[in-house]
Amino acid sequence: MHAPSVLVVGAGFGGIAAAIELRAHGIRDVTIVDAADGIGGTWLHNTYPGAACDVPSHLYSYSFAQRTDWSRLCSPQPEILAYLRGVAAEFGVDELVQTGVRIVDARRDEADGPWTVTADDGRTWTPDVLIVATGQLNRPVSPDLPGIDSFTGTMFHSARWDHDHDLRGRRVAVIGTGASAVQFVPAIAPEVGHMTVFQRSGNWFLPRRNRRFPAWWRAAIARVPGLQRARRRFITEYCESLTLMIRHPATWGRLGRLYATLFMRAQLRDPEVRRQVWPDYTFGCKRILFSSHWLPALQRPNVEVETSRIAAVEPTGVRTEDGTLHEVDTIIWGTGFAATDFMFPMEISGPGGRSLRTEWKDGAHAYLGMTVPGFPSLFVLYGPNTNTSGGSIIRYLEHQVRYVREALQEAARRGASGVEVRPEVEQAYDEEVQARFPGTAWTRCDSWYRDDTGRIVTNWPGYMREYDERTRRVEPSDYVFH
């Protein structure tokens, strides 16, 4: 039984999990490449003030590498990055990582032949298997506004924070009010001179104070048998309840909306700010955000909310469609990521010159979010329709890498050099997934979950436990072995 060679693109949680899983089961020839200068993925790039996970750390961590000394409910970025790097070192996969490698092209000319993977500097690899673990939240985007190049101040995206730029006393424009802005705005608001937050739509919020765990609790987690396991189970069920609310907006969703409404009204003492930031869409349609500090920050005397659309960027500020010029010296983009682009602009081609970009022109799709007909031995981690609306993506990634490993072992047992999902299997699966969205909150507004066609391509339509079950074992009849 020949073990294949594997190239993993991406050294975040998915790429590290894949390498650990494969090497633990005898697939030793594994290489990880990443465009960044180190291990960490999104937790290496997102270093903005206040950066933290919005999923509790006892769940946002590998099941096989649990920690009992997390400092708080949702750990800050440095702690998560240190955890991931520590796990990589513990399992010896940190030595497999080649940094500063930006893959631009991957092609497989024959179904039973290797991939040829090329970096932007001309280096190439020829693995039997290609695993793309770039994720959904890896490429920051900023709007292409008129006059943007004329701005004479400092401008940067939250995912590429300029730590050399002193914000004290500055006039700052924050454009975007998504999950990142919700964390960094409260962190920087006390030090800036004045801040204008440009909002396109409000958000639904649930509370999260995220104080440091007291010493007694940390000691109990570390020493009481079963407490850590019970804690993970409780957090899992709480996260599943969010999905329940999203899937049933007319019943359970009303309870979620009521809870959010009571919390938000208690925090929004300023009636004008309340009017400006109150969401006008179904609870759960867009990402539900957790913060007990965002709404108070918007009511600070040095912070204002602007809901008029931006018309242009000018040398000294941002002009809105009502004609107002908001003079600022710093623009921070909190405008998120190209989530629906997945690994693009990387070009991926299968036998016969089949292009993945062309295959996905009407919306990204993949069997179990991992594999696409016509692209043998290509696997995508955190791929189409595998984003979680309330749980931990690490749980999904663990199931995905185990599934990939079993598929490769099945191919090896058959003496095959390539494994490819059958078109009819993938098509039936995709139709099933899309059929589960109608009637849910996800369909009741526009969001980053949708691509340009309106198709929901990022999110899993069900519960974490359902995805666990769907990926529990590889069914060989679903695949063609070359």
C-alpha cells in the first residue's frame, strides 16, 4: 500500500490539523506551504486591538489537544496563536511548514498523475494529493471607492493593522461594522480624538463581557475530573441553540430576538444612536455578534455613527451622499474578507484543462464542502457550505481531515493514484444542502454568506452534530478511484 505525497496550502488550524492527522496514520510525506511568515493563518494576520475569538476557547480548540489554562471565556489573539503554534510543535509538524510561499497555480493533467503546484516565485511541487486549507476568511477586501488613492492620511485594513501608526488624538474613520470592528472600536475609542463609524446596517448583539477567569475556576478546570469535558458539551449545546434559532426564525428565533432586544435596549440609552444602529432584518440572517462593549462605545462623546452612504474618499476625509465631508486623518477598513472566493485568485485546473473557477462560476459547491468532480485528489478544508453559524470551525476541520485521511487510505488500498467524487453524488448533495436554506433566517436578507448570484455558499445549513454524522465514514461507492 503506497502512501501518497501531500501538499497542504495554508498553515492555519486546518492545515496543521491535516498534517497531524495524516502523519499519525502513516502518511508521512506531507509539506505545508503558506504565504505568511509563520504558522497561524487568520490568527497571525489579525492583530488589531481587542482581537479575540467569539467562540469560547474550550470549544475553539482541538479535541486532541485540550488546554485547561485558557485565561478567559474567549481568548485573545496572542493566546490562540501561541496555542496553535504550541500544538504544531508538540506534534512535530511545525518543521513541515515552508513560509513565504504564495501558490498561484495548481494543475493535474492526468486523473492518475500528480499535481503540479507553482508559487509566484517559480518554485514547484508535484504532490499526489493537494489539500487547500486557505479557509474563507483569509483575503481582506476594501471597497473600490472614488478618490480612494487621493487620501493624504493613513489608511489600513483591520486584518493588516498598522501598529506603527499612533492613534492617540487622531480623527479616525472606521468603515464597516462587522465582527472585527465590533472588537477594535471599543479598544481604540478611548484614545482617539474623534471617531466616525460608517455603518451600512446594524447588527443583532448578544452579551459577552469576557472577563479573566478567576483563579478558583481555572484550578477547577485543571483538577476536577470531567469538568473540562462537561464544559465543552455545555458550550456545544449553547452554540447549537443559535443554529436552532436561525433555522426556525418564526418560533425559536423570536426568543433569540427577544433576548437580543432586551440586552440592546438596556445598553442603548441614547435614543438617536439606538435609532441609527437598530437592525432592520430578521434575527440570525447575518452573523449574530457577541459584545457588551460595542454599543456603549458608540455612545461615547468622541464617537459618532454615520449611516449615509459613502460617495467618495477625498484627500482630507470621507464624503457621504448627503454632501457632508467628514474630515479625518486615518481610515480603518473593517470591511471583512472575500469569503465567497475561497482559494481564488489561485488557479486550479483538473484533467482536460477543467477550471475550478469556471466550475464555480454559478456558485461554489463541493461534496461535504471538500471535494469536486473533475479534480482528483483535491480536497478543500473549510470549503463551500461548511461555515458554522454558532459553533466551532475547528470541530468541522477535525472531521474533515479525518475524512480526507480515510479517503486517501481507501485509494491506497485499491492501488489508486487518484480519488474523485462521482458527479451525481456531488450534485445530489449540493441540491440537498441548498434545499435546506428556504424558510430559515439566512434567506431573509443579503449577507456575506451569499455570492454575487445570491446563492448561500459559505454556511452549513444545519447543526454541528449533523455534519459530524455526514463525515463519519467514507463511502467508497461515492468515488471513482483512478
